[in-house]
Amino acid sequence: MKRLISTGAILATLIAAGAAAQDAQAPAATGTDTPDAGAYLAARNAASRSDYAAAGKWYDAARVADTDNPALLEGSVIADLAMGNIDAAKPTAQALRDGGFASQVGNMVLIADAALRDDWTGILADLDAGQGVSPLFDGLTRAWATVGLGNMTEALTAFDAVIATDGMAPYGRFHKALALASVGDYEGADAILSDPGPGATAFSPRAVIARAQVLSQMGRNEDATAALEAAFGPSLDPALADLRKRLAAKETLPFDIVTDPRDGVAEVAFMIASLLAVETRDDYTLQYARVAQLLAPQNADAAMLAAALLQNLGQYELAAAAFAQVPQDAPAFVNAELGRIDTLRSSGDTAVATEVAQSLARSHPDLPYVQSKLGDVLRDAGDKTGAIAAYTAALDLFPESDPNRWLVLYTRGVIHHDLDQWSDAEADFRAALALNPDQPQVLNYLGYSLVERGEKLDEALGMIERAVADQPDNGAIVDSLGWVYFQLGRYEDAIDPMEKAASLEATDAVVNDHLGDAYWAVGRQREARFQWQRSLSFDPEPELAARIRAKLARGLDAVRADEGLAPTRVASEPAR
């Protein structure tokens, strides 16, 4: 989506306020000036790992002996907010303010709490007293608080003040449009949202959806559909599909992006989180996402952004809980469940991931990516037959032109290969290449498999050479090139790519084993034995480990003879 000003510019505006707030604080606590240094260090360690539950616990423990330390107070606020617990964060944020310590996150918590209570007068008083968060957040929140007091004229003036601020015009215009629509002025809102000229609103996905809702409220469903098509194309996203279906049925879409000033403040936090998500640390961005989620629990986008950030931070339990907050009747429910499944897979909870995926496939059997996700989960669980069935169901549902078909075909082909169903595997790989002829992973997998089977070696070499040309620093693919040379008897040619592969994948047992075989074939027996020993140190699969031990005991050619393979032309290694 096009952004009319860079997020780097807006980020500079946002961070400036945070840095100033930090400078105004007392010096941070250290292990030498905090009475309970052990608790403090444990809190810092937990916070560095984004383990917010542990960080909150240890910050609270450290504060027992150092109740007014601003670093400990702010650490507690950050941990509680990250866990979505504003009730716990509020008194600590208030303690920071009462102690005279400036804190960006503390002020944000107190503003969010006031918005939850519709205390718009209190928010304006805080902002007038300089107890804000950042110029953009403060300016837009001031305008929404004024809407909350029922003074639309002053609110529009406040939005205009944001628009007049360098670098903030697109965001001020977007929120002004939302405010106008929230009070029924759809013509005024559309005049802003449809403005293509300089200074127009940033065309974020939510801005497009807001305009579609505005157009529908004006009785212009065809224009609303056209706006969605222009922005998103033929997307299979369930939320967009739901909007298209309702518009086609001539339903008047409700304007529900923002329904009241509290939603407006939530949208401010969500917008900033979305901008920061590609520019700064996930833990900092999470603060804004959590505020948006707390103020507008019906905002599925905010819940999913918070969940994605938590997933990036390795906090899978919190991420799964955030995904689960999207209600089942929301159009984004399917995407949220898909995110929850991925989070459960990342945490290693395959059993629950399987339950969720199976339930989703039962409730939405006609969605191809749901069936594909079920295949992924069943593959994780070791149910390869079930995975093949799910991938087959997905392929039956995907349109022939869908770009995702190649990946499902490739993945199903890998499972067929694992099950020694080679004809089915080869058919899937070739079908995937028909859709995506230059896909390096498919070229490599099919080429390597043909080499292992001793079939169509010239074709296999061509495939792998194309894959290497596309990904010259992929160790697995470079190793495949060396291995096809080896299988063709071109042992000297195999050395360079295999040595490069071993440098790229230094701890891969198969790659090191292959290099050992190549060394043996050119008469470098001592180096071969070293590589085989190295391979054993990297915990190879039992079958490979047994073969390596046999090679170490008897040499490669004796093992090949047992396997019915021709010997390599081994030259004795010169004495050294």
C-alpha cells in the first residue's frame, strides 16, 4: 500500500518524545544502587528475553526495597502493559507521575485508562499539563477527546492543527475523516478519503475499508466494491470476501471502524503501532498495539497485530491468547485462528494446534488455505496420510491460477517422497514447476531426488544448476550440485561446490558426509575420514550414522560394493 510520507519521518517524531521523557527521568537503577540487586538483575534479564510475566514478578520484588525507583516502576508498567493488564499497570504508572518522573509509557497507560472511563476532561487536562506521549499521539488524542466532550467544531480545529504540523497531514486527515463519519457526515468523510491530491490520507487497508463503509452508507455500493478491488485485487482474505458479498447483496455496511471517541483513541494507537511495526523494536511497538486492543477489543486488526508482535518476541502463550480474542463471528476469525495455529506450532504444542486446525477445517471446509494449514499441522504430528488428504482437499479448492498451488503441490510431493511413493512425488514436483518453473527449492528437491535414484542425471544437473544460479549461497542447494557431480563420476568437479556447501552449512551431517565421500573419491583419504568423523559429531540420522561408521571402518568403496555400487576410482593418498 502507498504511504504518502515515510514511516521513518513519523518514527523520528514519535521517538523524540520518548527520548525526551527518558532524559527527564532519574538515573536508571543499577545492580550497585538498588537494595535488591538480585531481583533487579533477574528483572532485567527477563525483560531482555521479553518474558513479561517473569519481568513483572522480579520488578515488583525489587520495588519492595526501593519503592520510588523510576526504572523499576517503568519496568513494571511495561511488563504489565505487554501482558494486556492495564489494571495492574495503572497504579504503577500513577506512582511514576506522582513521583514527578516523566514516562511515555506511563502517560499512555493513564490516558488509555481515562479513555476507558470516558474521562475526556481528564485527558485534556493531562495533555495541557504536558503529560503526553508524542506529538502525533497527543494531537490526535486531544481531537478525539474534544469529540468526546461533544464539541465537534473545536475537535475539527484540533484535527486541522495536526494536519498543519509538518509530516503529520496524512494521519490528521484520516482521523478527521473518521470523526466526521462517526457523527454521520459521510460526504465530508468521503471528500477526505477519496482525495487523490498531495497531502491525501495514507492509503492503509483500514482507510480503504473505512471508505468502502462510507460509500455504502451513501448508497454507493458499486463504488465501494470498486474501491476494494482497486486496493486489494482478487484477495481471498475472509474479511474482504465478507465485505464484497454484503455489498453485492445490496446491504448497507455499517460504519464501524470508529463508533465513538474511545474507538478513535484506539485507532490512533493502532495506526502508530502499524507504522512502527516495520521500523522499530517489537517490544516498543507492542505498547501501542496493546493500548489499541484494550480500548477497542472488537478491533480484530489490533488483536492480530499484538499477537503477531508477541509471536515475534517468542511469547507464544500470550500470542495465542491475543489471537483467541477475535470473536468467532468476526470476518477476521479465520485469519486469527490460522495465526493461533502457527503460534501453537511454534511453541511445540502440536496436539492443540491439531485440534484447532481440525475444528477450523470442519467449520470452514470450503477454504483452501484452511485445508492447507491442516495439512501442515498433520505433517508436524506425523500423520502423513492425513496431511496428503488435507493438501489434496486444498488443491481441489484453490483456483487453477492461484499462485499458492505450487507450494501445496511441492509440500505434498515431499510427503509422497517420504512415503516412498515416487511416481506421485515426481508428478507433484513437476506440476509445481509447471506453475513456477524457476522455483529453486522445487528444482533442487526434484533434481536431488533424481540423483539419489540414479535417474535422469543430466536433467537433474540442469535443474540444480538453475537452482544454484538463483541461490548461490544456499548450502543445501550448493551441496546438491556437488552431489550430482559425484553421482556422474565427476569427482574433481564435486570438490569445490561441496567445500562451499560445508562452509555454508558447517554443522550439517549430510553435507559433511558428502564432502568426505568426494575427498575419498579423489584420493584424499585422511580428509575424507576427518569429514566423516565431523558428520558423526552432528547427530546424523541412525541410518546415515551406521553407514558413516562402516566407511570409517572399511572405506567408501567397500561399503559401495556391499550396496551393489561401482567403486570410486580411489588413488592412494601420498604419505605426509
